[in-house]
Amino acid sequence: QVQLVESGGGLVQPGGSLRLSCAASGFTFSSYVMRWYRQAPGQERELVATITNAGGATLYPDSVKGRFTISRDNAQNTVYLQMNSLKPEDTAVYYCNLHRLPFGDYWGQGTQVTVSS
């Protein structure tokens, strides 16, 4: 079965950096687009990064563009999110996502990122 396991979250000061990882199993990782989302308390889940199956293209919303970088290692079945210049408004639970037709969306358990001084 599909499993997505995020790691790397924590407490960081404003302006700091974190690198999140998502280890995937149970499907042919190299065949699928992968995404990172985040959800802050009381807010809807927000898409923050997308990467194509071979890693040749990435996409970000304006809120994180230039600060976040998504990457993947298809040999290790892992997708990463490098987050730089972190701001308090980046505080959220970050989730790895697989959208797999016809089954729908799969989510990891999430990893908490807190940006605070």
C-alpha cells in the first residue's frame, strides 16, 4: 500500500532554513508528480510546491517562490522541500501528497514547522 512519511520539521527562527523529506513506498515513485502542501491552524490546506515525475519542472505559489525549492531523488523514492528565509507565516503542518488516478489523493502524517523567535 502507498505510504508517505514526512520528516525534518521543527522550530526555527525567522530567516532560518529547514529541509523536509518525504519517503515514499508502495507505488512506482518515478512515474508520478509529487506535491507539498501545508495547513496552518484554522486555515485551508495550501499547495506550496509541485515537481514533475522526472524532476524537470517545478511550480510554486507566489507566497513561497524564491524561498522554497522542491526536489526529488527517484533512486531513493524521496521528495524534498528546502525552505529558506522562513517567516512566521510559514508556520504550519507540512504534508507530502500523491495524486494517483483513479484512487485519488494520498497524504503523509505531516511534519510540524514552527517559525518563531
